[in-house]
Amino acid sequence: MPASPQDIQNAFRKLPYPVREFVASPDIGDTVDKLGRKYNLHVDAMGVVHQALTEMLFGLINPTQFATELRGAGIAEAQVVPIINDLNEQVFKPLQAKFKEESTMLERESDSYKDEPAVTPAPAPTPISTP
């Protein structure tokens, strides 16, 4: 069963930046379009792939449910596993690499602050006295 628009909106707010960036870009549609041409999928089946992929990226369905959605769209069993493998290569592995890259950058940034002296706060202002 597809997720409600409210579920999708709530999940989108919680997504890490690389996933949000991918979902909001034309890349997701381009990826599904390429898969549709490669596997000669009907436009309705491509819509199901797109919706299920979005829901999986949002954490609303798991890989088993994703495969079930594809089968339910009439995609042949012989195509389900290759489509999933292609999505792993074209979507999930690049996203995983972005997470690792961002994590490494954050570690470097936090390491660079370790050598800096602690900042001493400015003294509190002295009240103005009247003569």
C-alpha cells in the first residue's frame, strides 16, 4: 500500500541531506527512466518503481516490500533482482559513498579545532556610573 502524502512529507523532513538532494533532483526520475528502457517496462510499472524507490529511500518500506511492489506491478520475477541490483549500483552505493565522504569531512573539521586554543569569553561590560 502506498504511503500517504503526510507520511512522505514527515519522512522527507527527517532525511539526511544527500538523500533529500537526490530525491529532489531530476536524478531519481532519470534513473527510473533508464531502468524502464533497459528492462522494457510499461509506464505504469515505471511509476510503481519510482514510488517504491522513493518510499524505500524515505524508510517507509524495506527491500522485501520493495520487491513485492515490483512484482505487484507485473514486473517479471526474472527482472526484479536485476532491477534491484541496478538500483543498488546507481542509487544506494553512490549515496553511501556521499555519507562516508561527509562523515570524513566532519571528522576532519572537528580534528582541526582540537589544536586551536580555547576561546576566552570577553569580560562583562562595566556598568556606566554617573558622576
